[in-house]
Amino acid sequence: MRITCPNCGQRDLREFTYMGHAVALNRPAADADLAQWDDYLHNRDNPAGPTDELWYHGAGCTAWLKVRRDTVTHVISDAWLVMPPSKGVK
């Protein structure tokens, strides 16, 4: 699988680290019951089809990307820069 980094161009998957789904999680209140905390910590949606994911280009420009990938076919349709590369990295 290849990911097109907005900074570096098309790169092999091995240059990136998958960091999870790019969705906001609703953290329970500090005094929430154990069932709410259990659900927050352990249960995630597992959609079939196009999904937005976070990827870190650690072996490249060190940028964070939001990647749209189809979880059925693994086809990547787009990638956006979420956070620019770390300072001092070219």
C-alpha cells in the first residue's frame, strides 16, 4: 500500500505509523460510572467502507496526515496535512 504525503509525494506504507481513526471521542465526566468508562476505553466503531484515519510520517517529513482509506479494499482516495513537520526536519 502507498500513501501520498502532501510534502513528500507517494511513499511506501512502511514510512508511516497508523495512529487510529480520525474521529473525536466524547470522554466521560470524571465522575461517570464504570460502564461509561468501559465503553469509552474499549469500544470503537469498525466501519466497512471509506474511513478517515490519522497517520504519522515518522520515516519521512514527520508530518501528521488525515488519510481517507476504504477499509474493505484498502484503497486510499485522499490524504491531507493535519499538522506540519516538526521544526528542524526537511
